[in-house]
Amino acid sequence: MSTSNNAYWKANLRLMFKLLLVWFVVSFGFGILLFDLLNTIQIGGYKLGFWFAQQGSIYVFVALIFIYSRKMAKLDRQFGVEE
């Protein structure tokens, strides 16, 4: 494997790690661990902990898919492997 391939793979892994960390914090942290604390806050008549547990983590996951796609396209151009 060349140096360029290693750099590309490391950049890809860094990006995936960051996005998975965000997904973990939102889904597990906000939806489970901080559920009771977030339920003290209401937005639009709904408790925030309930919102994260039911819908917020799904919205964040979908947003992370689009972010990953955009960032990978940029990474592919940077390393000259775009399709």
C-alpha cells in the first residue's frame, strides 16, 4: 500500500470515528444516559429527552449520512480517487 493510500485510509477512518462518536453521543448519551436530565427541558410541548430518544437520534443519523457523503466526496477529490 502506498503512502497516499495510507493517508486516504487514515483520513477516512478519522472521519468515520468522528461521525460515529456524534451518533453515539446523541443516541446513547442523550437518548438513554441523559434522558431524565433532558426531560426537564420542553420544546414545543415535548420533553427533550423523549424527543432525542424517539426522533432526534434518527434525524441526526440521517444528517450524518449526508455529512459523510459530502466529506467523502471532498476527500476523494483531495486524493484523486473520485468517480
